[in-house]
Amino acid sequence: MSTFFLLLQRVHDKVHDCPMKLNYSEPKIFTRGADIGAWSKLSKKDKKEALSKSWYVYYSIRDQIQLQEN
């Protein structure tokens, strides 16, 4: 095999070894203490109290600025 092919293969392996960063994070829910995983086990009173409080969805987005050469 040519040395160029071996070099190209090594570069390919390194590039595909690194996971790509996502442009966003997975959305998360802030429930002010209510455990939504155990929602079905909560009493009606606890559900009503949890729903009366504000809930928030939070996430982040990466800023991608593309530079163009003229």
C-alpha cells in the first residue's frame, strides 16, 4: 500500500473517532420539585399543586457564525 493511502486512512480514523458536537442540548423540564417520572403515583392533590406552579423548559443552542472569504 502507498504511504499516502495509509496516511489518509489514519486521518479518516481520527476524524470519525471524535463525536460531533450537537448544535443544541436536549430540552429539560424544571418542575419545581415535582417528580414527573412518578406522576402516575402522585395523589390528585399533589398533581394539582404541581400544576399550579410554573414549569420551565430549558435548553441551549450553540451560536454558529459562518465566515465567508471574499
